[in-house]
Amino acid sequence: MERLIPPAALKKLQDNNGVPFAEVFRHGSLQVEIYKPEGVDRQMPHTRDEVYVVISGSGHFVNGDTRQPFEAGEVLFVPAGVVHRFEDFTDDFATWVFFYGPEGGEAASDTP
């Protein structure tokens, strides 16, 4: 497996014709992408659960009815089908995205 480090993943975006994401790894239901929108985050809800791990930058994250600040190193979860986006983010903002599980998302659990 190729090393999953931010500089190598971000380099994939340079050759991606302006598309703000690129897949960097896949195994079973797990799909890992690098995501770096420019100016505005135009993503739509996804069909699977996802986890973001912010590589760099800061701003605000809208997740359903919640809007919260975020910063580098933060982990953010979005259930399948929920409207979400990054807002007011810094120019250096980039994040890992981990899609996993079945279409429609996994059932919620009671564990923290």
C-alpha cells in the first residue's frame, strides 16, 4: 500500500482537473479520499456514513441542523443522507474522508 500522507494525497488533486477530491485507498466497504474544496464546499449528502479527519485549516462545519467550529486534527462524523458542508474555511483547509458501511448507513449504537 502506498503511504497515505497529506503531501502525496494532495499531489493527486493537482492532476484532477479541478475536482476537489481524489480516492487514495479502498478496501472492502472502506473508501478513503482527500478533499480540498476551493472557496465554497458544494458537496451533496452521501449515501454512506462518513468520517472526516481534518488535516489542516479551520472554519465552520454544518452537519444537519448543527453548525460548529472545526480545526486541524478534529474528527467529524456524518450519517448517510445528512446535509453537511464546510463553511468559512481557511485557504489551507484539507481533510481526509472515510466512507464506510452499507448504502443508507449503519444503525446507530448506544456507545459513546
